[in-house]
Amino acid sequence: MQKLTKTGTWSILILTIFFHSSFCIAAKNYPTVPYPVIDYPKIKNPELVKKGEYLAKAGDCIACHTDTDHPGSPIFAGGLGVDTPFGTFFTPNITPDKETGIGKWSDKDFIKAMHDGLNPHNENYFPVFPYVFFNRVSKEDLIAIKAYLDHVPAVNYTPPKNQVSWPFNVRLLQWGWKLLFFLPDSGYFKEDPKQSKQWNRGSYLVNGLEHCSMCHTPVNVLGSWKKSYFLAGGIVDNFPAPNITSSRLKDFSVQQVMDVFLKDQLLGGGRIVGPMLDVNHNSLRYLSKEDLESIVIYLKTVKSKEIPKPKIKSGAQLGEGIYDAYCATCHAVGSAGAPIVGDVPVWETRIKLGLPTLYHNAIDGINAMPAKGTCSSCTDQEIEAAVRYMVDESKPGAKASSSYTKIPTAMPAPTVNLAHGKEIYEQACNTCHIDGKFGAPKMGDKKIWAAIIKQNMDVLFGHTIQGYKAMPPRGNCTSCSDTDLMDAVIYMVQQNKEEGDFILW
Ligand code: HEC
Ligand code: HEC
Ligand code: HEC
Ligand code: HEC
């Protein structure tokens, strides 16, 4: 499994290019959803149901299984469109309605879904349902959650069908994904006897129901989490989800980190917005002080590889470099209400505040603008350079002002289009790769390609886009978009693989 999780320094590049929308995507407006009121005195097993309610809150089931894009939608009845690079998934109805919900499910069916990612017909769920994390949850806790769901109001409602393109829509293919990413490392949570009770409780929550990793760990091109960068920082809905391992948290007290959850305060400064707000309000706020403390105590011991810093242009281009790497996630698209760079009228009033004020606000954070745009390793000078760049690009007549050129969400989703890949290959790559010109790996030479393919998709995309030894950047194809190149690489891999399917790695 090592090679699958091993990543080149390109991971960040690829991540920012292809995964601006990552796997875990909550509702657009991140509202707080009211939990249904359960009439405890009237039910048979109030203790079990109460426990289940607490755990369901820890799992934030409500955020995905309620269509919060349409206010007033029935709680737990599903229908929320979850956008992923593979298409849109609509969450199912998990109310106890017998026809459209899970009212007919036995505890066994429920455990199979949550623990194994299989529906009652033994078909695979897509990992957009965080069963990979719920897999760690104990059987007793799952039974309690089921007991709770049996007591929420039943709603007769069938959510829309998933709109996912081939081959990602094939439930059978998920076996490949499972074989590689899930099964080798699955199973109920095991306590680490060397650690304290509190640490183990924190680990159980973070790695299980709370699924923090879904957003705070970067994903690879096939939508699996990179274990070596566990909690080292990801991107979700165009929001950077910062590093929450020991390397970042060591500078803050347990209470300061708990204030992130309880007071919506970012560590460096600035207010929490976006998907984390939803996690705070629908889930973490309901946890006991002891559980929150356990979570922080555990996080403060997590050691992961640091995500390689993107190569930043220096000199006159320093500001642009910092902007591209750290600020564009929000400022190119307006996440969290960030003023879009190049949007002249919006910047006009801000520019009037004067550079010193803008520097100050960018460094210390203001409202939904996180301190230093969450780049805790950036120096003040780097942030100031980025601010100058943003201001220059947002003045009347600036080159970016007509078209917001750096909109990352305009980047393609990695759907697979082999026919298109072939076309691009023949147009742009054939010249060298057909007969091995300049030492290019020859098409059809499966031996040579076996070693190349082993490197992992991320590396291949990275090498193609940036160039690698005698391989020119983008294969010299200036008219090719990133999707074109990606399709071409997938086509080349598909043609030269010895066995299996690229989807299986
Ligand atoms: C990040 C979003 C997300 C969260 C959080 C989430 N789910 Fe889901 N869940 C999904 C999606 C999407 C599916 C459908 C997957 C598919 O179609 O393959 C699903 C499927 C299910 C199913 C199968 C239903 C059926 O009809 O087949 C159950 C049961 C379920 N979830 C329960 C839960 C519970 C309980 C929680 C909280 C502990 C939870 N989910 C949290 C997204 C989520
Ligand atoms: C749905 C995605 C998502 C999930 C799940 C999630 N987070 Fe976050 N988290 C984010 C985002 C995005 C931010 C940045 C928020 C901002 O910029 O306003 C963040 C911010 C944070 C911060 C503040 C970091 C800083 O530098 O100030 C902490 C701490 C944190 N999350 C911890 C957690 C923990 C612990 C869990 C699990 C219990 C968790 N998060 C689950 C998306 C998520
Ligand atoms: C998580 C999203 C996010 C990221 C990342 C981000 N910003 Fe912001 N930024 C915002 C939001 C939201 C505002 C608007 C804050 C307000 O005025 O309420 C803002 C406002 C600003 C302003 C105007 C401040 C003012 O006083 O009007 C500057 C300058 C700025 N950001 C610079 C940066 C720089 C430089 C970076 C990268 C190092 C960055 N931002 C990264 C969200 C973000
Ligand atoms: C001018 C010649 C040339 C063109 C045109 C060209 N390549 Fe290459 N390519 C090379 C060479 C030479 C190598 C071997 C680099 C090495 O490992 O030394 C290579 C290697 C590769 C690799 C393997 C990289 C690795 O990690 O080992 C991929 C993938 C690739 N090329 C994709 C493409 C694609 C896609 C195109 C078309 C868009 C393309 N190439 C066009 C010369 C070319």
C-alpha cells in the first residue's frame, strides 16, 4: 500500500489544480440545522436513544442528510446535492420511513452500511458517504445511532438520482477503490494501551464519527486520503482546511483550540466561516467539554509529513506567487464572501483604506478573512507582497480586471474520457512517444511503462504539466488545457498498462 499513499512534491500542485472541490462537500450556506425534538418520556429505551442522539451529532449526519440548500427541507430526509469531482451525489433519506427511508432496515443492515460501506443488496456505497471513517465506530455505538434514527420523524421523500459520470458511477468498480484504499486498513477502533483513556477517546472521535480527516487531509486524484499527510491540511469547497496536527497546534493551548469549536475563532485570528462553521454548529457544539478536550489532546500528538510548500515565484513575482498558492482559493472565487481579485468596484472602497490597513487586516485577520489567509508559515513581508499584487490586479484597467483569470473552480473535474485522451495524445504527444524520441518512454513498451505507472498518478500529472528531464512542460502543447493533458496521460497509461485498470490504483 505504501506506493499508493506515497506522493511526490506535486501533490499540492495537483491538489490545487484538480481538487479545488474535494470529496467532502457540505451545503453551500452552512446553516445550523435544528435537531428534531424527541419525546423521551414516551419511548421504551430512552437511554439508548439519547446516547444515539449524542453520537449522531458527533457524526454530523444532519449536515449531509438534510437538504440545507433548500431551507425548510425535512431533517434527515436527504436530497442534498454533494458535488464532487466525479459528479453530484444526492444523499439518501435516513428517516424511519418504511418506503423511502431506512425504516425496514435491521440493525445488521445499518451496521453493514456504516461499517462495510455496503447496502442491503451488498452493493458498494461511494466513499462520499464517510463509511471509511464510520468503520471505526464500535458496534454498540452504531446500534445506538440506529435506535436514535428509528425515533426521528419519518418523512416520505425520495431524493433525486446521483448524477455521476462513467466510470465513477459504477458501484461495482468501487471494489477497486475499496481494495486499495479501504480494506487494507479497516476495522473497529482499537485502543492504544500505551496512551491515556482521554487520548484514546479523542482518537476514537477524530478518526471515527467526527471524520475530521475528510476535510483536513488532502486527497489523491482518485479521491482517497493521503495517509502520510493525515490532518496536515486539505481543501474543501474552495476553503483551505488548515493543518491541525501537532506541528501547528503546539503553539496553542488546549483552551485556545477548544475556542475554535466553541467561539468560532480561528487560531491565528479571524472568524471561522464555511464548512467548519457547519461542523462547529451542527456537531462539535453538542459534545461534552471532556470529549472536546480529548479531541484536542489527541490532535496535539498527531505527527504527519508537512505538506510540501508550493514553489513560490520570487523577486518581483513574489506577491503573485503567494497569492496563487494561498489566497486564490478564496479570492479568485469569492469563498466566504472574499472580495474577488479583479472586481474593481468591490476593491475600490477597500483600496481607499490604504495599504497599511489592508496589510494589517490580511496579517491579523478580519471577519471571515483568516489571519495570513491561513498561511501560518508566510512572513509578514510575503503577505504584504500578496496584498500589493491583489490591489494592483484590482485597480481600474488592471489586466485581470476584465476576466478573473485565476478562477480555480473553472478547473476541470477528473472525469475520464479516453477517446479525447487519444485525440490529444495523437495531436501532441505522439511525435516523441511513438518511437521514443529524446528518450521518451515508447508507447507499447509495457516494461518501461510499468515502472513509470508505479509512481502514482499524481506524479505523472505533475511531470506532464511541469516537465521532467527531457520531457518538456505540457509536452510542448500550449493549446492543451489541464484536462486535455490529464486525459492524454490516462490514455497513455491505459494503453501501456500490463494489467488491471488505472482506476484500481
Ligand atoms: C459528508 C456527507 C455525509 C455525512 C457526514 C454522512 N453521510 Fe450518510 N451518506 C452520504 C451519502 C452521499 C450517501 C449515499 C452514498 C451512495 O449513494 O453510495 C450516504 C448513505 C448513507 C446511508 C445509506 C442509506 C441508503 O438508503 O442506502 C446511511 C444509513 C447513512 N448514510 C447514514 C449516515 C449516518 C448515521 C451519518 C452520521 C453518523 C451519516 N450518514 C453521515 C453522505 C453523508
Ligand atoms: C466539512 C469539512 C471539515 C470538517 C469535517 C472538519 N473541518 Fe476543521 N476546518 C475546515 C475548514 C474549511 C477550516 C477553515 C475555516 C476558516 O477558514 O474559516 C477549518 C478549521 C479548523 C480549525 C482552525 C484551524 C486554524 O488554523 O485556525 C481547527 C482547529 C479545526 N478545523 C479542527 C477540526 C476538527 C478537530 C475536526 C473534526 C472534529 C474538523 N475540524 C472537521 C473544514 C472542516
Ligand atoms: C478562507 C478564505 C480566505 C483566504 C484563504 C484569504 N482571504 Fe483575504 N479575505 C477573505 C474575506 C472573507 C475577506 C473579507 C473580509 C471582510 O472585509 O469582512 C477578505 C479580505 C481581504 C483583504 C481586504 C481587507 C480589508 O480590510 O478590506 C485583503 C487585503 C486580503 N483579504 C488579503 C488576503 C491575502 C494576502 C491572502 C493570502 C495570503 C488572503 N486574503 C487569503 C477571505 C480569505
Ligand atoms: C519533445 C518530446 C516529447 C513530447 C512532445 C512529449 N513528451 Fe512526454 N516524455 C518525453 C521524454 C523525453 C520523457 C522521459 C523523461 C525522462 O524520464 O527522462 C517523457 C516522459 C513522459 C511521461 C512519464 C513521466 C515520468 O514520470 O516518468 C509522461 C506521463 C509523458 N511523457 C506524457 C506526455 C504527454 C501527455 C504528452 C503530450 C501532451 C507528451 N508527453 C509529449 C518527451 C516528450
